[in-house]
Amino acid sequence: MEYVIFLIIVFFLSSLNFSNIYLNKINKDPSQSWTTHIGSSYIWKYHSKIAGIVIFFGDSVLKGLLPIFIAKFMLDFSQLDPINEYYLMLILFTQIIGNNWSIFMRFKGGRGMAIIIGSLLGINVTMAIILYSLYLIIYLKIKDGGPAWIISIGISCIFSLFFSTPLFFCYLICLFLVILKRITGNLLSNNYKIIINRIVFDRDI
């Protein structure tokens, strides 16, 4: 029961969209229709770099890392056997679902990159560093964050197999939900070219 309550709290916390809260607070974009992903990168690019950094911190640390930290070091899941080994996987899944399909935003939301960065850091530091390094190397090579992110997660899935099966499932969940979010976006499309562009480049064109 303690675990279920914790998952519910994590879901509601993850559903908070700090970027939308910021935009509504300062009334800079009252006509936002949510046809695009609103996250820290959007705020950084179109509004305020300082606000973008603060929102990224909120998404990655408060919504991502903190719940994982609490689960690993402060809560007692000893009664959950035999699924005890996989409880972080379920928390990660809940975090990304809440962030990407927020109940406060009519099941729309951000890309999930920041919350994934924070969550995976809390789950396994070494593997997270591998993911960040891969992303940085690929990004510097192709100068495009969309394909760099999905490629780095895909490669990290393979590397995670050398650590543990639960960790592999964590990265597989991230990869699956990133692809699903890109396909669905915040506005559905049946144009296959748009869908392919979304999967590879994280944009419609």
C-alpha cells in the first residue's frame, strides 16, 4: 500500500509542467495551443535562459532524481518481494507517463528528456554517465539534439545489459516512451512523413 501511494504521489508530481506554470505566471504566451512540446528547452530558446535553467533543474532534479532518491534510500520496500528488484522501473515508468501525458494539461506535456536525465542518474550513476557522454559525442558530431538523444538512448539500452536486467528494462522503457511521445506529439498526425520526422528528428519537418 505504501508503494502504491508513493506511485500516485510521483504521478501527480511528474504531471506538473513547470514551463506552463512559468508561461501562465508571466503571461508571455497566453494563446499557447500545445501543438508543440513545452519544456525547459522551449523556455530557454524563446523566453529566458535563466528560467530555462531553473525549469530544467525542476524537471530533472525535483521530478526525476528526487523520487528515485527517496525510493532507494528512504522508503522500505522490503515487503514487495519478489518484485522488489523492479520497483525503480515502475517508478520511472510513472514519472515519464506523468510528465509526457500530464493530467493537468489534458494528457499533453513535454518530451521527457529532463526527467529521464534525472531519473536515470538516480537509478545508476555509471550508466547515466555513459548515456550523457554518448549524447554529447553524437550531438557534437551531428549538431542535432533530436536524433542524438534517441540514438544515445538506443545504444545505452545495449550497454545496460552488462549491468542488470532491471536496468535494461529501465532504459528500454525510456526508449519506448520517447518514441511513443514523438509519434503522438501533442497533436496527432496520420502523415507517415511527419511521423518519421518526429521519431528521428523530434519535429514535424
